[in-house]
Amino acid sequence: MSTITIIGTGNMARTLGARALTGGNTVEIMGRDQAKATRLAELLGDGASAGAWGAVPAGDIVVMALLADGIVPTAATYGDALAGKIFAVDLPGAHEGKGRVILFANNPIYRWQNHGEFNMV
């Protein structure tokens, strides 16, 4: 299976982490609040660990489970550490009543990929 890093410590991160573990993957949780990341990893149980904020994500797949306004600053924080990783952004859109948008990219840092180069599911 895969190693998945989830950046975020809220409800989306908990749900995605639980589903990933159920599928036999290992999960790394990263968040600005290290205590929250550690608590979430402990809640998720075996196969989950907490990574340090700003460190290179251990996962082959990186998921940002953040509110929309936190995505760009977080991507800037991680910069080149995201290069070569399978990258997904989960935008819940629930507060707008529009459902979910999940965006996949293999190198989200480059500006040209902001213009329709992403596969949408």
C-alpha cells in the first residue's frame, strides 16, 4: 500500500486518515499545532504517526485537508518538498453548499499548473 501524508488536523483530516488506514495505508498527520497532530495520530491508532510542521512529508501521496484560505500559504511553506509527490487538495465547499472539489497534481508548486493543468475528480 501507500504512505499518505495529510496536512491538517480537523474533521477532513480525521475522516481521510481513517479511510486511508482502513485501506491498509500508513498515514502521517501534519499540522501547525503539533499537539493536535499528535492527538489525531493517536486517535487514528496503529499505522498513523504525527510529523513535524514544515518537515518534508514522508508520504508518497500528500493531501491538504485544509480550509481554502489555508491552502496557498501551506503550499508555499512546503515549497519544493511537494515536488514529485502525488498531491491532492480537498476543498469541502460545504459552507457554500456546492459539495466537494478534489484536485490532483504531481507538482503543484509551479504556476503554470494553476491554469487548467489539473485532473479533476
